[in-house]
Amino acid sequence: MKNNFNLGDMPKDEFLEFSSKLTKIITDYLYNIEKYPVLPKIAPGDCYKHFSAEPPQTAVDFSELLSSIEPKIFNNATHWNHPGFMAYFNSTSSGPGILAEFLTAALNTNGMVWKSSPINTELETVVVNWMKQMLGLPNAFWGIIYDTASVSTFHALAAAREKVFQDNKNYDLNINSFTVYISEHTHSSAEKGALALGIRKIRKIKSNNNYEIDLTELEETIKKDLQNNLIPMAAVATIGTTAVTSIDDVISVSSICKKYNIWLHVDSAHAGIAAIADEYKHLLNGVELADSIVVNPHKWMFTPTDLSLLFIKEKHYLKDAFSIIPEYLRSNIDDQVENSMDYGIQLGRRFRALKLWFIISYFGVEGIQNRIKEHFRLADIFKTLIENNPIFERMAPMPVTTICFRALIPNCNEVETINNFNLDLIDKVNDTGKFFLSHTKINGNVIIRVVISSLRVEEKHVMDCYNTFVEQYKKLLSNKNR
């Protein structure tokens, strides 16, 4: 007996109606985003109250669903696209990137092998090569798109591990003897990636006064491990650490790695994007000596999360580490194409390259460069304001657009008191709803971080942020002195 209810998708007229309504909702949201506090003023558990514990048994009117986006979603979200979002490395999405995501969802392709969607593979090759040119990387690098820098770094370390196995194929190696070298400021993803690969000996090297990896300790640690019959596998240098955006001496680290036949991976997930602008190509000095490098367009190139690029010189190590081909995915053209599944742990692969194609095409290289340069200009304004006000102290160099500073208390040198004051100051600034800032802790000192990388940030927002800090500082100090 035939059912008398619809078993297909949303009817065409409804899709046209609701997609138009949703586009208007998104447009109104993006262009009026400053009406929302950057951080929602809610308590843990408040979001649950907007939703039933059981799924709807019958269809919900879609107009009602769209009407609920404002109270249920917008009012309870942290607004990463807000110009006052200056807490982390900002993943600002752009109009062309959002439109690309719309099309990506409509296509719903899986680029696991060339044949499963040829355009996925070949457009990825095109945009990866575009990015290589934009960043000024040598042709020796081959690139692939993953989701995040954590995953890119994991795969780089997997290639490094594979190289050690191949270099020592005549020996019975114990993976417990493999070592990885990172600095105390290396992103935690490197340590996680090593652990996921079975590497337990992870050496955290101290940093120097500029928060760069200490070269002497690095080499001494490697020598000691070799004396103990351990096998140095990889080192990770960083261009733009998460805490203070410090930049390791990649050339010197590379020299040490070459001396001891160690894989060098460079994490430039955030700061590397700045090298698209000619004035900041120097930030990537030395990366041509690395074995692999990660750069994230979703951190500073207006790309909706997520999209990470891994560039690697000897891609065969990556393929050897992961290529397992089930019979149902074999085809008669495999010797003519590259199948992306061979270069990673995942089989399914979203059509992320579409976002890069839209974004690079819409803005053009020049447009992206100009926006990056504007962020440097705005960051320099904020830095100058901080340096010229004695109530503040800049706490780290500013190689890119993250300003690290703290507030001082007159006639007070107690670290704990100053730290607590700065934590209170951050909370007060965040409580205004206009900004979202984060902090780090270096050498026992709480440091405020202001990240300037949002597509929507303007000079007025930078000035307002500074003035808000000054205003809240005065209020806190006044309350403290009562």
C-alpha cells in the first residue's frame, strides 16, 4: 500500500523560500553583529533549556525553526565574527567563504579518491599550488588540505616516524626509543600528535628571553639521547607561538636537525599567513630548510573553520605511512592520479578546496595582502598606545599582530597581586560585551593577549578596546584603594 506522505526531500518551492529567508537571517546577523555581546551572558546549562529532551516525533514548521535561530542560537553563541573578538587566533569567516560552504553542502562530495569526485582532487591541487606561490614556498614542497593544524602536525610526525623506520629497516626498532623535541611554547597539538603515534619520549626544551627555543639545550638534549641509544625522530619549530607569537630560529634549528638527521616540522599555523604580504615574507625565513610546514587559512585568511594546509617535501613518507587500498576503491586510473585517502588517516574528505577557490578569487592576492597589512597597522596603533601609557607594560615582542601586555599597580611589586588584578581586568573588559580577550601565563606573570586579525575589525574598535582597558583599570584601582 502506497504511503500518502512525502518520502523525499524538502520540495523545491520550500527550499527556495527557506534558503532565501536563511540568507536574509545570516546577512542581518553578519552586518549587525555588534548588537550582540561577544560572549553570551549565560551560565553553564542555560543552552539546554531552549531544547526539548526528546526529539520531535512530527515535523516542525520550518518557519518556526528559522524564527528560533535568534533566541536559541545567536543569543547563546560566542561571536567569532565580531570585530571585538580578540581572544584567540580569530577564525573570521567571509562572505565568499560562507557561500562556498553553502555550495559544498549542496554538492556533498567525498574526495577520498580521484574517481569519487575528480574536481575535489584537482581543485585542491590548484589552490594548494596557489597558496604555495602566495607564501613564497619552494616548489620542492607538495601540499595537502586537512581540517586543523593539529591534524596536519600529526601527519607530519607520522611521516617523520615512517622515515626513521625506512632509514633503519635492517634493524629491529623499538618505538619506545623514539624522541620528539618541542619547546615549552610549542602548541599542545605536537605533543598530542606524538602521543597518538606511540611516541612517549617528548622533550620540552626551555626558551630564551624572547620565548624562542633554546638552541644550546636542544642540541645538548639530542646528544644525551643519542648517548642513551635513543632515536631522535623529529623536532618542531614554531613561527608564531600561541602564547606570545614568538618565532623560533628556524635556520639554526634546521642546522641542528640536519646534523643529526632529524625531521624538522615548522608550525606556522597562524603567523605563516602573514607571509602572503611581501613585507612579511621574512617571517618564513628558513622554512625552505624544513621537511614539513603547516599553515592555516582558517586562522587569518577569512576562511570558515576548518581548513589547514600541510606542505611536505618528501610526500612518499606520508603515503607509505597511510596508504591502505581496499578493493572497492581501486580503479583502472589509479596510476594516473593522486588519491587523497593515501595521504592521511581519514577516508572521507570534505570539499574544503572550494572555500579557498572562492576566497582567493573574490579578494585576489592583492586584496588579501591589503587586509593583512591593515591588521599590522591596527596592531601597531594598539601597541603604541600601550607603550605610551605607564599603567601598562608590554611583555613580549610583537612579530605579528598579537599584543602581549599587563597592567601595573602603583607601588606594588607582588606578582600574585598583580596577576589577580590583571585577571580581574580581563573579566571586567569581557563583561562589557564589546570584547573578548584571553590571557596566558609566562614566567609566572599573567599576560593579556589582544589579537588583531578579524576581517571586520577597524581602527575604531582598536581605540575602543584600549579606552575600555583604561576605563576598567581606573574602576578596578579605585575599588582596590577603598
